[in-house]
Amino acid sequence: MKPLLSELRPAIMSTLVLAAVTCGAYPLLVTGIGQTAFKKQAAGSLITDKDGKVIGSALLGQNFAADHYFHPRPSAAGAGYDAASSGGSNLGPTSQKLNDAIKERVAAYRTKNGLAADATVPADAVTASGSGLDPHISVKNADLQTARVAKARNLSVEKVKELIVTHTEKSFFGPDSVNVLKLNLALAAP
């Protein structure tokens, strides 16, 4: 019995020390650093209006369907853009259901944006991201939506293109992108 207790005591103590470090000290340290050095990001990168009301997050996509807004990527999260149900569709490239959905989205995108029946449509315009909540679209996707948005807002195409350029986020690793919420807010600004 004594050898068992001599083995059990260090195991229990190690478990307690590791639990205190990994469940207490480390999360407190990371939270403290986040709240101090990255306050806005740690709070969710929230975007507020001039009255301080939260409009959304720069990190989460929202559904914009009206013609006078730029449209985001499709979403597979819950009923669409549901942060509580974040996730992809789990449909693979050989899925007929996915292929049919993409064909429908391509046709709808071309019609909505006044494009030719054989116009190339960016992949991000017709496929959901892995999370279903991606707030960005490609610059090409934004460019193809420009004429529709300009017409609906009674703005010049050049003015809308200027806003796209202003709100294009440069990427070190991948292609440049445009945050849809930020761009739509800039369009709505007087």
C-alpha cells in the first residue's frame, strides 16, 4: 500500500499544478495581454455608428441583399451568417448538391449584376467560406458588383470604385480583399 501512495501523491500534485497553470494562470495571462495590448480586437473588433451603437464586427460577415449594398459571400452557417452555428456545409467537390447550388448561384450572380451569360464569376461570390462567416470578398467580386451598386445609389461608377480602392485590405500571404461591412458603411456615409 505504501508504494502505491508514494506513486499516487506526485501524480495528484502534478495534475493539480498543471490544472492551476493551464486552467487559471495561462488564461488570465493571455486575457490580460489581450485586453492591454489588443483592446479592440479582444473586444471583437466591433464597429459602431456615430451614436456608439454596435453595428457589427469587422470579423464576422453579415447578409446584405439589397441592390444598393455590396453582397458578401454565401453563408453555410445555420440559416445564414449565424455566428452560433459557424461552420461549412461539409459538401465536397464531388457533391451534386454543391455543384447544383454553385450553378444556381453563378446564374443568379450574373443576372443580379447585369453580367453576360458567359462572364467569369469569382469563386468567393458563389461558395461559402469554411466558417460561413467570412466578412471579406475579393477585389474582383467587388468590382463586378460596382455597376449595380452605383446605379442603385445614383452614384458614379468611378466614385464607387474609389471606395473599393480605399477599403481594400492588403494581404501579405494571399490576395487583397474588401471587408463588406466597412465598404457598405462607407457607401451609406454622407
